Amino acid sequence: MTGGDAYKAKLLTDEALDAAIAAYLADPSKPVVLEIGKHRLDVAAAVLANAYSTEVLAREDGTPAQRRNAVKTAILLAPVA
């Protein structure tokens, strides 16, 4: 199951997703873990595993919306363990 599958199944709420994205963007060095049922998703690991997201977040001229969407993409594509 991916974060996107969990989102479609309503195991991952909009509020939890938004909070995780905001927390990660506020301080990427602090651990952010999404709890999805019995599973957990490490947001930093999801971002690092996604080439698109790391590229967007490395840009100095990236807009807040681009940065937010990059983290969201990483979460939704990441496998949930």
C-alpha cells in the first residue's frame, strides 16, 4: 500500500496530510511520521526516496506551492510500512 492508496481508502485524512507537510517544511531536520492505521510513514525518508521531490526542494527559487506539492507527491507515492 502507498500513501496514495491510504488516502483513497480514507485511512489518511486531509488534515493529517496537511499537518505532516507543514511540519516537514517547517523543519526538515525534525522527524515527521504519519500514522496510517497500524502503519507508519517517515516523511523525510519518503522525500529522499523521490527524485522529483528532492529536486524541487533543492531549488532556491521554488515557490511555497511547489515545495508543498513536492512533499505531498513524495508522501502519496511512498510505500507505507
